[in-house]
Amino acid sequence: MKIKFSPQISDNKIQYSFDSEKITAVYNGLSESFDLSMLDGAFIQLITDEQLLTQMQYFKTNEILPFMPIINANRIDGILCVELINFISLDASEEEKYPDWIIIN
């Protein structure tokens, strides 16, 4: 799986953990997991915190978090690529402001 953290300036903090193609997000003591293993090339894009553009049946959420941490996800040549919200401060490092894709095993 490839992950890219999309920087959003905020005092909030979010943490992620990864297990195969399952992503768990922890925000303000709330934890929600997202299983993307069924995503087969479909593209998911956030419209608002409540709506996803396509392939909703592949994406399960319990709506525990007050926002959707996944911005988009797609499978390219068999590799799951996911862009996630990442809260950063105004004085964040250049690496945090301009992140590259990282590989998660």
C-alpha cells in the first residue's frame, strides 16, 4: 500500500496505523477502521464529510470520527494508493508541508 499524507493546518492531531489494507485512524480518543481490501480499481473521492463520489459499496465506515480522514483511494497496477488527511502546525517542516508517497507493508 502507498500512502500520502495531505497536510491540513490545524491544532488537531490524528494518528494512523496500518494492517495489510486496513487503516485505523485515531482522533481525539476516537478510533475508526477502514477496510479497503475490496477496492478493485474503483476510485473513491471525498465530496463532503458525509458523501463519497463512487463505489460506496466497497467502503465501510461506522461514522465514529467527526470527519472522513480518507481523501481518496484507488488501486493502480494492483497497488492500493491512499491519500489521508494529516494535520500540521503553521511551523511544520518542509517534509510535512510537501510529503511524498510512502510505502506501507
